[in-house]
Amino acid sequence: MVIQSCLTIVFDGSFYKAILECHDDKDYSVASVTLGSSEPKMSLILKLINQDYQRFHFHHEPSRTRIVTKRINPKRAQRLANKAMKSQGISTKAQITLKKQFEEKKKLRKAQHATEKRLTQELRYQKRVAKHRKKHRGH
């Protein structure tokens, strides 16, 4: 099984983000981590990959297209890497997948907030009823 990974550092206006895309035979997964407002140093990037890999929360999506990989010439690989460095931005597939992940988190957050709100309202109602009963209990 071959796993291909691509780390892209992007400046989105106010923060630098690290976007990690992973392709294997069956899945495509993407994760994003905010690095901060200053330009990340190479030591920070290496530490992120080698030690803080658990900070990446991957969003998995089944791959529809199979990527055929074959061994390429090292000079060609270097040219392709330089070309990728010059082109700005991340792949649209990564953007779409990150957007889906964001929407799922948003739905989950809304559902949690709704249940918390309902529970606090129920608690306030119970307190109000108990206070009312205590007042009308008699001597």
C-alpha cells in the first residue's frame, strides 16, 4: 500500500495554516492546523510533522479515482516540487473536504448548544415550580 502525503503552508490573510493531504489506495483525507500569525520556521514545521502529528484531525473521504503511481526520476520530482512551491493555494478537493469537515463540526456544535439550552431551560422551570410549591405549602 502506498500513501502519498502533501503538506502545504498557506497564509490566509491573518494566520498561517498547515494543510496536510493524504492519499492512499482507498481514502483521501485532509487536515488543517493553524500555525499562528508569524511565518513558520522550518524547525516548527519539522516538529509539527515528527512530534505533534496528533494535532491533525483528519477528515476522511472515500477516493473515487485511483491514483496510479510509478517511480519518477529524482530531477523530475525536484522540478515538480519547485513548480508546486511556486503555485499558490491548495487543491480544490482539499478545500471542499475541509469545508465539509467545517460544516459537520458546525452541525455538531449547534446540536450540542441546543441540548444544553434545553437542559438549562428545563432546570430553570423545575426551580420555578419548586419555588412556587414551597410558597404555597402552608404553615
